Amino acid sequence: MIESEFNCLTDASQELWNKRHHGLTNEEIKKLYAEGNYETYFIEFYGDIGAAFSKIDFGGVYVTDKFFAILVVKKGMLNTLIDMVPEITNVQPSALYCLSDLSIDDDINKEFMFYNHNMPLNGEGVIVGIIGTGIDYLNPRFTDTLGESRIINIWDQTIEKGPIPKFFPYGTEYSKEDITNAIKGKAIGGSPYEVVAHKDENGHGTAIAGIIGGRNLGNDDKFKSIAPNCEFAIVKLAKAQKTTFEVAHMEEPNENVYETISVASAIRYLSDLQEKLKKPMVVYLPLGTNFGGRDGITLLERYIDNLTQRRTFSIVTNTGNQGSGRTHASGLVRATGDIEHIPIKVDPLQKSLIVSIYTRRPDIINIGLTNPQGNSIKRIPKPTAKEKNKFLTLEENNISIEYLVGESSTGFNSINMLIKNITEGIWNVDLYGESIASGLYDAWLPQSNLLKGDTRFLSPNPNTTLLTPCSAMNVISTSYYNQFTNEVVEDSGRGFPRNGKIEPVLTTEGVNLLTVGINNSLVLGTGEAMAGAILAGAIALIYQWGIVEGNLPHLYASRLKTILISSTIKDNKKIYPNEACGFGRLDFKTLFEVLSRSSTENKNCNCQCNDRDKALQCLYINIPQEIYKNMRKDDLK
């Protein structure tokens, strides 16, 4: 009922609906944002959450989906609110997301690569959504040949000039008409930023958009992209708020860092836009976090899986830059009674530290802590049901430990340990095996971008270093490799997730790719941000072939993965899939062959392929040759 009302709301009644169902009006929430007197969380709920908040005057919610919402609550009032609103079933703090690495080189005389795939596909009829730092909309490579912008919408969360998007209490939305008018105004000497104030200050989003769908300008222009006729929908994220860093007990870094609620809002915005325009959309999310156990159950991952159930909307990302392993450790408590130690080096600049430990049911593993001086707390007792957190002191260090035991349907337990006023030196997290069945454990620190100095695990594991949300079931991710050596870059995040999913699906190149810079320049881009952009461009071409041209209308995430896996090339000496590169290196020539073969098979198919059940009769399964031979031997016995 609430979801139906939410989707059908008219502009005229928006503010009334906000007051009734959110507890706070737009202006009241904006005031909390401006004063910094708030905390934000992503929540899961049941029932009529709006009615539950109708009597709350110190917090509000924005419903993003039938069971998910963004919670804004005054500082220090979260526990009170949870007691008053039993409809809230799950609360997660807004995790911190870092941009995917991208280094920009202005020297385009170096050896570089551009996309000349020679496929009869150009992204026509497909929208590519990009979430990040925005886009240089004035660049002519993002217009068509008539000078009309190919950017259909921009939601800039950082500008408060209005109009705001429907259902979101902040930011400014610009339409294609606004953007085109700004471009034409500049051409006659006007000030485009008076019409559309949006800018991409550091060029991250512009470089991504360039490799995906920048237009060749003709004549001697050497630039090429993957899907030059695609359209764009852009969300520029607001930076994480000061209170989010306070909740996470981290100092604000100099670089761009974002938070869950902004990312979730961006995804919902693009999802709504896709449903409105009825065109296939692939969304590229070039950022990630170390929050979560790589089991696909963070609220953002479950939210993504919910929105990507339909065949015309998909989300891709890259595996991140934590592959060196300094922020992940894993191991085995071999038997009941054994003790395992996780050594951590803490830099003098580090003021506090969060360590997240994940174990598997039915194991019972207690934790302890030993500081650099050799003093320890052994077998820290679990909090009672009323406590939630256990607060302890080890010399000058204040320690807060949160146990989350029995997470539904996952088979995993988690322990989050916060050490305040941490001192430099070698710390040990001690794991005591009280009752061991498997004994496997994983531990993560925050991503290295958020750590100070040389803070790291001393016995790291480079596997399972892919970032959240890669472990969401419907997300498609890529690692990145150096196409000049055909080797996966060391820092590239690796799989596999702990939920049994195969990610990364594949690997794509990411070194010295010719792309678009700010101020109408060409640059070379290197990093996992470029690799993910290539994957997004490839899916735009698949959408054009399958949905726009009608060759395969039912392109759900699983079918997209099948096509991509079939389009990889492999090295003879490697076993696939593997943690570094999934099923192999994406190859556009092979992708074209796969699509061409599928087009021929579809034309020769007598079944009604729009009927998903009958289409299964045409299912193609690729079985390794040796396994197939063994199966045939069994059949002949």
C-alpha cells in the first residue's frame, strides 16, 4: 500500500506525503543537514513505516523501496527511535565508499589504447548511468552531431539551487533541455553555468564517460569509444557528512569519500528514470567499501538485487584496489581449544581502528586482544541482548565490541571491534576456538584509502579483497589487467566472495586508455575505474543488440554474465575461473562472434523465445571437453 502510494504520488501532494509518512518535511530535514545535527542510516522495515514515523519529531525516513529506507535521526537518538519504531528490522550505519582508482596522464604521445572494435553496434537506444563525480557536459564529445546533449539528466547532490528530484529532499536536477540550452548559450558567448551549475572538478566521471561513449569528432580525430551513440544519466554524489565519519570513528580524508545513503539514493534515482523512459540502462558504480563480509547481505547489496530483478536495468562495478592484501586476513582455527592470532601493525598516525571479523556457524569463536606491550583481554564476553555492545578498557585504550550473531540465511557470524585511542605498534586479535566445525574466518580493516600511514595486517591474504557491493548476486564486476603484459595488476581486488558467487566475472584492460579530460582535452586513464567503464560499455552494446534490436529481449543479469563469460579469452596455463580474472579477459572480437552466432541461432529457433520457459529449450551449455568426454563414457556404459 505504501509503495503503491509512493510510486503514484503527484508533485502537488509530495510535501503532504512527506509530512505524513516521513515524520519531517523537506525543510526540516534540510535544516538537520545544514546544522550537522543528525546521523544517517540505511534501514530495512516491514509494515507501514510512514505511519510509525507520523509521531516522531526527531527523525524521518525516505522510503527508497518497499522494504528499504534512508533514516535521518538527531544525534544520540537512534536507540530511542528504534525502541519507538518496532517496524525497523535492520539498521546499518552509512558505510564509507571511496572512488575507484584513476590516474590521469596528459601526455597522449605515450603508447596507449583506444577502442576500434569494428562491431556494427554503437549503443544506440541505451542509457548509461554513471554515479560519481559528475561529467564535463560542455564537451562536444557528449553531444550528437546536431549539438544536442546526449546527457538526458543530471542529478547533482552537491548543489542546492533546485529543482530537486521527486522524493529526494536535496540536490538539483537538470534535464536534457537545460543542458542543451547551457551548451548553446556558451556558443553565443553566454555563461553556461548560470543555466546548469554542475561541474566535474577532478575529471573522474568525465574520463569514465569518455571511454564508454565519447563521440569521435571526425577529420583527423584519433579518439574512439565503445558506445558513442549511447545516452548518459549522471549522478554527482554528495561527499560523506562529518557525522558519518564520527559514527565510523574516522578522520575526514582529503580525497572524495561518499556514503551509503547517497549511493542508495543515486541508484533509486536512476532506477526510477529507467522505468520512466522505458530504455535499457546499465549503471556503472565506480566506488566501493570494505564494509560487509562479502556475503551479499549488506542492505545496499540486497537493495541492488531488488532493483535489478528486471531485464532492462543492471549495475556493474570493479573489484577495487585492495588486492595487495593489506586490509584482509583469513585463516583457520583448526580445533576446539586452539588459539589463532591476527597481527596488525598500527601506524603512529592512526587514532582509532575498526576490525571486522567473520566466522561461520556453528563455530563458536571468542575473541581477545593483546596490545603492543603484551597486555591482553582474553575471551571477551558477548554482550547481553540488552547491551548490543560491550565496552572495555585496556590501559589507555577504550574498546567497543559489537557482536552480530546468527545473521539470517547466511551461515556467518560477525564481530566488529572498535579500538579508540589506539597506540602504535603490533596488536594481536586473538581467536579462541570454543567449538569448531569449520574454523574458517575472515577479517577486514577499512579500505587502505581510509587508513593512516602503514596500518595493515601483517599476515594478509590478497584473495577475497574485492569491495562491496561486488558480492551482490546481480552485480557484475571486473578486475583489471595491464593489456601490454596481459597480467592482472597487483592492486586489483580479487575474489571470490564468501557466498559462493564467482566474482570477478572477468577482467578488462585498464592501462593508458585514451579518454576524455576536463576542459575539452584528451588524456590517458589508468586504473580500475577504466576497467569497469569498459565493462559498462560492453553491456551497453549487448543491450542494444538484445533489447533495442530485439535479438534477445530477456537480458537479466544472469544472461548478461553468460554472454560476457562466452566472450572471454583464456591463457592455456591458467585454471578458470580464478580469483584474479574470473573466467578470462574480455575480448570484443569474441563478443561480436558470440552475438552474431546467437542472432543466427535465434532466427533458426522455432520456439517462442519470448516465453522464458520455452526459451530454455534453446539453452546452450558450455562444458569443458574433458568433463564432456567423461560424461559420454558414463552414458555408454
